[in-house]
Amino acid sequence: MKIERLFSENDLVAIREATTAAELQTGGEIVPYIVERVVERDEATWRGATLGALAAALAAGLVHLLGPFWGGFGVWWITLPAVAGAGFGFLIAGIDGVGRRLIPEDHLERAVTMRAEAAFVEEEVFDTRDRTGILVFLSLFERRAVILADAGINRSVPKDTWQALIDELVAGIKAGRAAEAMQLAVTRCGEVLVEHEVALRPDDTDELSDAPRVRKR
């Protein structure tokens, strides 16, 4: 799932403008962050190769029980199906939808959460005057989203408030509307901060860039 296919330059500009608009109403500093994928591609493809080899070897063994299809060349029915199955599994696991299903859900969840936490530090979302930074993190391959708020926001906004926004963002990815969903999530973050009175100071400055961060990994 390539970022370029889902986020055009105009989409990125729209997300930046939504961030700027949201921050005009509140003391929050919103950081949109998009990654193409978090887990290594090899993790899925090698799982696919292993499962393909095992499945093909099992199928060859069952077929061999039905009759002497391999003649006297026992080594062929032991080795060739496994090799062919591994190759097929390796290739098909390179398809995003297949590869994603080969990785356990809890592993995907943990990997995306850890990457979001790293992004929070990398972008210094914590480094605002009133600790009012908030990261809106989206991982396309994993179809996962994370919203991390700093202490100044957590004092006013219950953490479970963000789950509805996360669910909407994930639904947008699955529906092929990732850019629109990210823009809406940023807008909704601003609305939540206004609702919970994360106030805008009279001398407020834009402490963190409004431009969405876009990364391959």
C-alpha cells in the first residue's frame, strides 16, 4: 500500500490546513504522522513461504497415498512440492491483504504502538510550553491508528475519548479514504480539545509544524 497512491500533494496540503484550522481554536499542537508500514515485509513473506512449503508437502503426501504417481522417484515428491509451495507462499504473501493476515493481530498492534511512541519522541511532541502536543499516527499496511496526547491534554481529556476517532480513522483506511479520514481525524481532535477546554493562550505560538510527516517506515 503505497503512500503516493493514497495521499496526493493536495491531500497533504488539505491535512496541513485542517491542522492549522484546528489549532486556531485550542491550545493543542497537533502532529499528523503517516507511515507506509511498520513491520518488515520479510516477516510476512517468510511466514508465507513456510506455510506454503508445509501445505504443499502435505498435499503431495496425501496424493502419493492414492497411487504411485511419482513412480520410483520418491525424492521428487518429497522435495519438489515443498520447494514449489514455498515459492508460491513467498510470492502471494507479498500481497498486502495476504501478508497482513499472516502476522498475528497482537504483534501488529504492539509494533504500531511502539512505532507511534517512537514518533512522539522523534517529533518532540512533548516539547511544548503547556505539554499540549498530540500525535495522530496512521500506519497504512497494518491498518492501525494511534493517538497519543501529552500530559497537558491528558489532564483534561480522558484517554478513552480518542478511541472513537481511532476507529473512524481505521475505517477510513479500510474504505480507501485514508487521506479524507486523516483530515477528519485532525479536525475532530481540535473539536475534542475545544470541548474539554484545552484553552488557547492569548500569546499562543505555533510550536510544532502543521505539515503532515510522511515516512516509508
